[in-house]
Amino acid sequence: MSHLNTAPKTVSPVQAELVERIEWFIRLRWLAVLGLLVAAIFPTPVLGVVFPRTPLLITAAVLAIYNAALRLQARRILPRVAQTGAVRKVNLFANFQISVDLIILTALLHFAGGIENPFRCYYVFHMIIASILLERRAAFLQCTLASALLTTLALLERGNILVHVHLVGFTPTCLHDSGIFVFGALFVCITTFYLSVYMATAITERLRAKDKAIVAAQALAESRAEELAEANERLREADAAKSQLMVRLEHELRAPLSAIQSCLRVVLDGLTGPVADGARDMVQRAEKRTQSMIVLVNDLLHLAQARKGTPKAEMKPLDFVEAVERVCRDMAAEAERKKISFTVDGRAGLSYVLASDSEIEELVTNLVSNAIKYSDAGASVAVATRNEGDRVLFEVADTGIGIAPEDQAQLFQEFFRARNAKVKEKTGTGLGLSIVQKIVESHGGTISVESQLGKGSKFTVSLPLAGRSS
């Protein structure tokens, strides 16, 4: 009973096609039965040739019974073969059918004129079918069998060992005893058989080779897909671990850094006693570095949140113009301190967007603070909002230091800072614009930049509008 536990073999598309072709071959044989019946019943009106009716009817009956038996056998064998991939059984089944067909065709030919019958060329059909169904060697063996059967029939009739049945109405005299005719007919037929098999198998083998290449490519693609799925799962796990790390940063880095900064400020404010000038300078440097670390940690936390995106359930209709004006009111003092002209133009009418309030505030703060930070005294920063179709546009334009063309392509990459920005401001994480881009994309928007080195920059954010009841 151990065979019951054997796992089924994988069936290739080529094997499945072989099973399908054998079923097609059996169906095609019913047409041959119909043709024999037509030739036996209506020979004279159609062709003007008298065929022996009784042998044709007997052959048609035998062929029909034989094909019905093949059909029953195919229903029993082929499904099992298709499941197990036992190609040898399919090949034997196909070889058996073609061999029997050739024998029946030879018998039929004997009762319908023998070598005189022009339908002797019908052997070619079986040669082509053998080339399609079988391997090259088996197809040539079937070709040899057909040649041997036709030659044997011609020689037996010529030697009067078999009684020749003359086709009345087709040839005026019997040609079966003419050596030249018999030799010529056999030569033409046999060479046609072998040439047909040669050409058909050459084409079939090329198609089979392409089928194998396609199957191999499909297997490789499936393997690559599995590898990509595994790699994607590993990336997802790594991303989850990274998110957890970011959460730990908030508790394990930001709080201690804030505590250190508070202590340093207590010292600088003289609450712990007088501080020597040399010590004060060192404490001020430490406090400044601590502040830079706090900014970096905050940016990393914001970046992690921006990557995850805000769940749709947590978004709500937000008055975008009001959010922009609220942030700009907080920024106005810094612009005034640097003697920068700062204007806010809220021309947008309907400006509700489906968004996270904190993320929109982060977006606006980053863009406006950058414009102020990288502009000198006497420069201008203009903030504007306006409607454009079903979207609201948010523009921040400045006449600051600008961005070099070669730096603009990398501007939204994480940790990237333009070269002139590094010269103007030594400190900076290079995460602000990356955070902005991810927030914009998570809200279904787009961001673009126009800039000229030394003349200023303009950032444009486009967000989809939402009704207040969204």
C-alpha cells in the first residue's frame, strides 16, 4: 500500500498538452468514420467512382467500435496520467493508436483499389500526427511502418497473393501489375512520408524547446517571486523593528537629553553658583550640542511617523488656511528678528483638507522655518495659499541663498543638505524636507521646488480638498 502515499509528480504544460492532443486525435477519428460512410453510400454521384460498399461499411463499423473502445480507455487512463505525469503511458497509448490506424488504413486501401487509389497519400496525415504526438525516433518508426505496410500491400497484389480490387471508373485498366507505376507510386509516397516526418518533427522539436524554455522561465519567475516575497517580509520585519527603535528613542534618548540640557542651563544661569569664563564656554558648547541632539531625535521620530503615515481613521477635515496662518503667527517674530520681510496671503476660499493637524503643522513649520533660516537680512519670505480646481496650493517663496541645480535632485533625500546650506548653518539634520515629502505623499499630495542659486527658492505643495463633512 506504500504507493498510496507517494506524492504526485509535477505535470508540465508540455505533458498536459500531450494528453489534450491524444483526446483530440480520438475525436478526429470520428470524422474518418463519417468519411467512410459517405464514400460507401454516395460514391458514384460524388466522384463517379464505384467503391466496394460492403468492405467500406465493415471497415467503418470496425473503426467506430475501435474508436469507442479507445475513448473508454482514454477516460480511464488519461486523467491518472495527467495527475501523475506518467508520460511513458501516454506515449505508448499514442503509438498504439497510430500503428492500428495505419493497419486499418492499409486494409481499407486494399478494398478500394490498392496502390491505384489516390488516397494512398492519406498516410501523410498519420505521419504529421505522429510527429506532433511522439518523439522524433518514434515518429520515424511509424513512418517506416507505413512505408512497409504500403510496400507489402503493393507487392502482394502485384504477385496476385492478394486479390486486387480494381477501381472501376477511376482508371481504364488495372495498374497494380505495372512495375513502373508501382515503383513510381511507392517512391513518391515513401519519400513524401519521410520528408513530412522530417519537417514536422523539426518544427515540433523547436516548439517543444521553446515550451521547455517558457516552463523554465516560469519556474524561475516563481522562484524569484518567492524570494522577493521573503525579502519583502524581512524588510517589513526590519521596518517594524526600526519603528520600535524609534519609539524607544523617545523614552531612552529624548528624556535624558532634555534633562541634561535643563541641568546645563541651570549652571549657565548661575543657579549653582558663579561659573568661570572658561567653564562657561565649555558648558555653552555642551548645551548647544545637546540641543542639536534633541533636534535630531525629534526629527527621527517625526520621520518614523511620516513613513508610517497617519491612518485615515485619524484624519479629519482641517481648515488648511487657518493652520498656515497659525504657524506663521509663531514664525513672524523670528523673521522680524532677522529683519526679513514676511508676508502671508490666504487667498484660498474653500480650504478644508482631510488631514492630521499635527502633521500639517509639521509640514508648514518645516518649509517656513527653512525659508527664514536660509535668508539674510533684507530678504523676503512670502507665504500664500490658493485654490486650483479641487486642490489647495501652498507656496513658500523666499529671496534667500537658493539651491544649486545639482543639489535639487537630492533635496528630499534623508540626511541630505545642500552645500551652501551647510556653509550658512553648521547645524542641521537634513531630515526636514524628507519629512515634508512623506507627509505630503501620505495625504495624497505633491511637492515641487523651483530655485536659483543666490536668488531664492519657491516650494509648492498641492493637497486634495475635502468637504467639511468628509
